[in-house]
Amino acid sequence: MSNKKFYVTTPIYYVTARPHLGSLYSTVLADVCARWNKLQGKKTFFLTGTDEHGQKVAQAAKEAGKEPKVFVDSFIDVYKKIWRDYELSYNDFIRTTDSRHEDAVQAWIKKVQKTGDIYKAYYEGWYCIHCEAYLTETDYDRSLTYKPDQGPACPLCKRPTSFTSEEAYFFKLSAYQDKLLKFYKENPDFITPRERFQEVISFVKAGLKDLSISRTTVKWGIPFPNDPSHTCYVWVDALINYISAIGYGQSNKKKEFDFWWPADLHILGKDIVRFHAVYWPAFLMSANLKLPKQLLVHGWITICGKKMSKSLANIVDPEILYEKYGAEPIRYYLLRQIPVTQDGDFCLEDLEQRITSDLANDLGNLVNRMLMLAQKNNVSTIAVQTNWSEAALKLREEAWNMIDDVEKYMEDYLFHMALARIWKFIAHVNAYFHAQEPWKLAKKDLGQFIEVLSATCHSLHTIAFLLWPTMPSKMEELISALGFSFDVEHNIITNLKLNRWTEEFKLTFIPALFEKVILESKEKQGSRECTQQGSAKEQESTIPIDVAAQIELRVGTIENCEEIPKSDKLLKLTVNFGPKGVRTVLAGVKKWYQPDDLIGKQAVFIYNLKPRKMLGMESHGMMLFAESEKGRLEYITPTTSVPDGTKLR
Ligand code: ME8
């Protein structure tokens, strides 16, 4: 392993409740980054944890009728279990109530006190006695005037606040304005995406005020050194986790600290950019520490367009999702469906579509067909090939191009593009496998048959390593089915690029990597069944006759068929249902049919399916197909022509 290192962090989550899909999302992103760097042979350190002090947590504990420490302790095992279920390979789980962390926070305060960046003064503002919190300037309308004892309403409890002044320690943030701007200028890649960076620059240019970093009103916090009537402001406490976990403030951990710090990547949601991009670098500068190399700011996961929140009762519970679909399909969906810097709606229907079409059909079937064919023909060892046919050489070229593209996308955190690029290659491998008709070659040309298996295995070998950060255990299973063991001691990406397709494979038959999900009317269920209010209902394997009778199947003639340029799967069909009218139906069969193959043909459709939007187009109905032994989708047509719109019985 090289001496290069990669240190990645997630935000530390407030332990006021169980983890939700949003916290899972940040942690999955960090895991994928850590694993991608491992593939490059780097030593990696992946840190996550929990933010356990402060007013918010104390309030939640009070409502639960528990002491704060007992309250926060009760969530830790749940976090760790869910993180383990989702294969999140963190190296350390820091809790801000750990004594090593409390020591580090006090060490930082002492250091900055020596620098002269901390002073004592009065903190003034509108204070809610009930919630024990000051309002921020964004919480009220500054153009209005209020009486001192009847201030603006508290955003949390809606009670009037009162003007309060208390003694506090301040950090001289204002002294860092120019230094921060200089740092931003010299490090144009500090924040991804650029829009977020621009917002930060504008905020700092507008002027920085000194920051109050202690509270006398909040008891649940780390005491200030030599002044225990003050506790440390929760954001100072929280940010220091990134250095406390790797040994800051511990004399016996200096070597470890110097090796890992600065962090290579902090991953965070867009709600907490200012803390990480302004306060944190200033805190580090003041303590004479290096600054983190990069912040990756991701978007929100929304439910039906709304941010998940307890008040909307739309929190998606990762544990319920895990029980229903397994960890890796969820990891794949989150990365493939949502461009990392944008918001993305979580939708069960899309998730199930991805599982069935991308994982079970495109990838799972390919693996299964190849292994089954080898087994059927008693082939378990695939010898090194020396002379490749032109079709195999083309596939190899495509594999190499894919590695280069995937590498670029991963470096830019374009995970969705990297996965789409891998799936483009999977479509090539499927097309190659299909065109070579190895089931026929097995009977007439054994040499050629083995070549097709070998080319397919080489392709799958590359795919499995590139997909490992996203779906680690499934890909390890695939790698082992090809006769290899998983070993990240070397720079695997470089090795893949250097690989001239000279491997020998020893195949072991494995059961299907991914199960298809039966796509039922998800509109009815929405995302509710995976929210904490819902329950994971078992899917029944049989349906009563009245349910079957609800499905209306009709014959229609495909009058027109066009390719959709943006899609490598969909064809757009114009279907005439006679007296029932003409409709647009989208069908994911571009892989098997040219438009001319379908124009003029009669086929069977689910007629009363609720219209669905795909790629901005509405599909009204579903064309039915039967999957052949070779994995091709064959459309279903009446044996003799019937009037358009005829209902099936
Ligand atoms: O802010 N979509 O903790 P927190 C995507 N303790 N990500 C989401 C999300 C959603 N709907 N909801 C939450 C805190 N997140 C502080 C952090 S760090 C030194 C201290 C993710 O529990 C996202 O990363 O409120 C967001 O920044 C983080 O959870 C906030 O977690």
C-alpha cells in the first residue's frame, strides 16, 4: 500500500432521534469516497459520529424524561447497527461526550486563548426562556420594533422572547475575514459545488462579526477551562470532532494526528456550509493548524418534494428500507438517482425500477447467464486467451475507455455519471454476449465459446471492482465467483488500466446477485410504508380474483415507434386502441428492438395503468413482454389479428 492517505468525514449527527435517510445519505457518500480511495491504494481513515451536547439535545432528553447522557446513550447502538447493516466501513465513531473529545475541545480553547483570539464580553439578543435559546437574526423581522419584555416570537415554541444580555466568551472571527478570503482565492477547489463556494465568499465579503462561543444558560456542554460556569458553544464543540478523533490534544497521539491531518474531504449537507467553510477554517488558523483540503456539499433528499422532517412525519427509516430491499440496492439507488450536489426526491417506485432493471436484469442476469452457460457445458476454468477476435478487442477497448471515464467522474464526485457510464458498458457486454450466441458456439466451436466467456469474465471483473465502492459485498461475491480474492493492498484502478486481459478465471456458480422487485401500484403506497409511521408490510404472493379483474389488458397496434435520444433503454410508441383512442406508451426495450421491428405490430398492453412520467414524457399504459431463455424481451401478439382495443379475458 502506498504512503498516500485519504481522511474523510461525515457531519456528526444530533442524537435527538434515530438516524434517518438523510444521515444515511451523507454516511454512504463518505463510505463510497473512502472505498474509492482504497481502490487507489491509499491509506484511508473514515470518521463519523454523533453530536451530543447543547440545547437541542438537552431539550429532547427533557421531553423524553431522561438525563441527557442516558438519553444520548440510548441511540448509539441503533446508529452503529444501521451503519453496520449498510456496510459503512468507518474507522472511528466519535461521540462528543467521549473524554478524548472533551479534552481536545479544552485544549483548543486554551491554545486560542494564548493566541489572543478569545475575549470575554456581553452577549445580547432576544432570548426564549422556555427554549433556552437566542434567536438568530434570520429568526425575526429586523425592521420591526419590539418591547424588551415582549420581543419577537420564538420560532420553536412561538412564545414572545425577551431582551437578554449575558456574559460570554467571544472568538475574534472578524480578524479572519481577509485571511479567509485569501485562502479561498488560493484554493479555488475548496468547496464543491461552485455555487456554494460563491455564497460563502459573498457572506465573508459582507463582513464577519465576532462569534460568541460560550453559554452560561446551557448546562449540557463541555465546561470552559478555568471558568466552568460557561459551557462551550455546541458548534465549536462539534467541529473539533474532526481533530479530536485523530488525536488532537493527546501528546501520545501526535504522530497519528500529523499523519491524518488535514482532512482530505469533509462531507456535509448544504444546511451547515457556513460552519464548515467560515468558522472552522478560522478556528484552525487561530490554533495554527492546517486547513481541510475540500468540502463536498450535498443536496437534500426530499419526500414528494418536501425536506424530511419530524413535523411532516415523512422521515424515512433506513432500517425499514434495509429489511425490505437490502443495503446495497439502497446504496446504489442513492448514488445513481441523485446527482450529489442537487436535491433529489426519494421515490419507492424509482427504487424498485432501478433494482429490477439495472441490478437484477442488466447486471444480475448477465452474471447468471454466463455462469449458467459455463456450468451447463462443464466449464469451470477459463484459460488465458492469446488471440482475441475483433469483437472481443472492441469490448476490451470499451472497458478501458470506461475505466478512464469512471475515474474522471469519481474524482469530480459525479457518482451518478460514473454509475451511468458503468451501465453503458454493461449494455455493451450484454449486446456482445447476445450477438456472439455462445449457447450455439458451445456446440460447434469450443475455442470461440471459451473466448466469449473469457471476454465476459474480464468485463465483469472490471465492473465488479469499479462497483465495489457502491456495492461492496455483492461485488466481492462476484469477484470471488470469477475465482479472485478481494485485495485492496495495491492500486487496483491502475492495475485495471494495465490489465491486457490476460487473466485466468475459475468460476463458481452463485445464486442470483439481485432479486427483482415485483412492481406493483406504488402510487397507492407512496413512500409512507418506509417512514417511521408506516410498517414494512409483507408482500403477498397471491392476489384475489377481484384484484386480478381490476387489471385491464387490451390489444393495440403500434402505429409509430421512435428512439428517445436521451435514453439508452426507452422507445416511444404511439399505440392505436381503436375505439379506445391513441396513446403514447414508453417501453424499455431499445436494447432488443429497432423502431421498424415494432411499427405495424399488434401487442398486448396494460390499458388502465395510471400514467407515469419518464424523462419528462408521459407514458400511458404498459406494453407486455415475455423474457426468453436468452434474456431477450419478446412482445406478445395475438395469433391472428383482432380489432384494436380488444380486451383480454
Ligand atoms: O447539523 N437530505 O446534525 P444533524 C440529505 N450536528 N442529507 C441530510 C438530510 C436530508 N434530508 N437531513 C440531514 C448537525 N442530512 C450537526 C452537524 S458537524 C460538525 C455537526 C444530513 O443531525 C446532512 O449532511 O442535523 C446534514 O448536513 C446533516 O445530516 C445534519 O445532521
